[in-house]
Amino acid sequence: MGHEMSHIKKLEINNFRCFEKFEIGDFKAINLFVGKSNSGKSCLLESLFSAGDANPLIPAILNNVRGLEHSSDNLKYIFHKFNLDKSPSFKFQFNDKSNNELKISPKYTTAIANENTITSISSATSKNIIGIDLTLKVTSPLSSAKTYEASYIFDKVEQKTFLSSYQSKINTYFIPTNSIDKSTLSSYSKLIKKRKEGIVLELLQKIEPKILEIHALPDGLFFRYDAINELVPIQILGNGIQRVVNIITQIANETNDIVLIDEIETGLHFSAHTALWKGIFSLCKKLNTQLFITTHSIETLKSLKEVLELNEYQEMQDNIAVFNLVDTQKQGLKSYCYSFDGIKEAIELNQEMRY
């Protein structure tokens, strides 16, 4: 196994995006979220992205993942139904019995005697959001509870960030549905320094045998193909190859404690699923990285089952869980957890995974 760090065991969400109140738990090393479109799978990944952090830029980062412009007005979209009176909050429980409680509150401007005054009072007469206050409470069995605060303020001149003194014990990395990621080059370069770049090449050659080498150059990643005289930049390769490189590189990078992958099947032909799962499981057997993955593809689940049935990967069956997000009539959004046996039975009987 790789370096030791805490895994998330349970998450409670209040007033964030599509979640008014939601709880989900019994997470394993590898977790898949399935469900109908707009069931909250991506929002759940975004909630997990804030695990253990006191970075007031998180709301802006999450909006950027959605393709939203970086502006104070767009901060309202992290609030449930855009209601600024109800602050988003998250409670994370970790396997070391520690807890992190994170709360995000809006900051406003109010016009008084032709001067702008910054306030965090929610009863402001004119609610014009200009930033956020962030409060993180950390509790642990080994130490007394501590509270950290940070703020992020937009104004006409500059953006001001007041970072807290808290140092996160967890590094999270979010892989959205779009494949091109500017940080892939730096992450792959780190693998080269540790002489682990062969992990990526070996997996890619199972999907595309014509790839002979990968080169990390100052202006990006380039590939040497059989029968092509010049190196090929990653930007003109298929989305599937770009996605596989990004996913495997980030999982193999030991500085990422948690990797979040939205719609893992994006850009991939179904024939590549098996090779990707083998690569993921091989890495997870060596590292201690926790994965959270969304999918709406039955082919993804079928290939998952097939790989886990192979002798080489059967030990991973106890380390994986699939959560089905269901919008129930009486109880609202609920999650139902499936073990490997439950996944296998649902697929073999061609059943929709539901409670």
C-alpha cells in the first residue's frame, strides 16, 4: 500500500446545489455513483471535492468546472435553489474517527450614505453578494476541536483572499467530463521523476498498440506513433486517449489522496473499459488513493464486474461500492449501496439497480 491518509467514511450535505439535506456513507476505497440524469451525481462529487479543506476559492473552482464565469454573481449557484438565506454546509466523517464540518456563508454590500460597506449579515436590506465566509471546524479523538476561518471578496478593483492557517490533511483532485487538462503535463512529469511513467504507457498500449513512447516536453505531452515520423501532441488525439492519460496519471500521482472522476466513460469506446479498470485496480492495490466515480453507462458496470471476477483482481471486490441515487416520492433523494455481489446480481438479471 502507499502512503497513509484518511479515507472519507460518511458525508452529510445541507443546502448545496441540488441537495437540501442529504446523507451518504459506508464509502470504500473505490466508490461509483449511478442514477438517472440530474440525480445529483456530479453535485455529490463537488461536495466531496471540499473534503477537509479551508480554501475559500472552492465555490469559484466548482463553478469553473461547470463552465461558469468567475464572478461574484455566480457564487449564488452553489446555494440550494439560489437561496442565500440558507448556507451550504458539509460534515465529513473519516475512518480515523475525525470529523470536519465546513460552512459557506455569503458576504454582502449594502449602500449606506453613498458608501459601500462589507457585511456578512444575512438580513441586509439589499442582498448583493460580493464574496463568501468559510468556517471549518475540525474534531479529532486525539486533540481538542479547532475552528478555522477564511474569506473571499470580490470588488471592482481586485479579488482578495484571506487564507486561514489550516493545512489540509487531504489533497483532492477533480477530473471533469472534458478531457484536456493543463495539469496533466506537470503530473506526468512527476511520474517521470519517480520513474513510474511506464504505468501510463503500458496501459495506453493495451488500448492503442501503435503508441510507442510518451514524451513530456515544455509545451505539452507528445506521443511517438508507429509509422509516423513526427511526435503527435496529445491535443489532437482522440478524447478517449486524453481521458485515460489524465485518469491514470492523477491516480498514480501519490500526492492526490482522493481522485474524483465525473462520467468516467466519457470519450471511451466500450472496448477500452476493461483495460482502464485493470489499470485503476492495479494502482489501487499499490496505493492508498480513494476514488469517487460517476457513470451512467451499463457497459462501464459490466466491464467492472468482469474485471473483478478475474483471479488477479478478486481481492478488490471488498474494496468497492456502488451507490444508486434515487429521487423517491416520500423521502426525496436517497442513496442505496450495492456490494460486488449486489452489482453482479443486478447485471446478470438485467435489473435496474434500485431499492
